[in-house]
Amino acid sequence: MKKYTLVPYKSGDHDSYIKCQMDAYEKYIIEYFGTCDMSVMEEHLMQLQSDLFKIVVEGKTAGYVYYNEEADKIVVDVFTLLPEFRGKGLGTLILQDFIETANRLDKPIVLDTFKSNPAKRFYIRNGFSIVDETYSHYILRYGYY
């Protein structure tokens, strides 16, 4: 039995989502872009809403993840856990479920992470490879194209 549930994002999750994203990414956004503009965060949310999920553990919001199965790949974005849920294996459990789906569908998973985010090590430990980079992000892939 899963220790978590993915629940589709609803407008009532807005404040919780923004808080979670600010907690996880504000320092990286400021590091690379000098400021954390809320309008950019709101625009990003608008783009992702249709495939955004709240991660729920024992009735509590544990974080958020964007997950989309495209024709040739699976895209994961904003994979964020609140601090009290980090370091307990939840992220690995969720990522392993995504990997199991990718293997079953014979599709790679593509995601990115800020270059200075220690999450890069987490993804590499779970079988991802860096395949490209931008000014601020590493692009990682699990599987092949």
C-alpha cells in the first residue's frame, strides 16, 4: 500500500502551493535571478495547473509535483516536499513509482533542477543522468530517448 496519494491541484490549494514553492525554491531563484517575483511564480502555476498534484500523506499536504505523460516522455516538474516530509524516504518512494511507470511505458523521464540544489544528487542516486544545462538548471533524464 502506498504511503502517499496524489490529488489533483484545486484552486483552494493555491496558498499552500505558493508557500511550498517559496520554501523550496526562493533561495535558488534569488541566487540565479536576483529576485523572486511572485508574478513569475503565479504564471508558472497557471501553466502547470492541469497536471499538478498535491502529495498527501495521512491527510496532510506533504508537497506538490507536476507529472505529465507526453507521447515520447514523462515530464516531472516542481517535485517539492515540505521540510517535515523530507529525508524520510517519501521522495524516493514517489520517484520510484514514476520510474516504474516510465519503465512499463518504455518512456524516459525528463526533469530539471537548479544547479545549486542538492536534489541533483537525489536524482542521480535514483538513476538519472545530466543530459543538458541552462544558465540556472541541470536537465536530467532517466531512461533513453
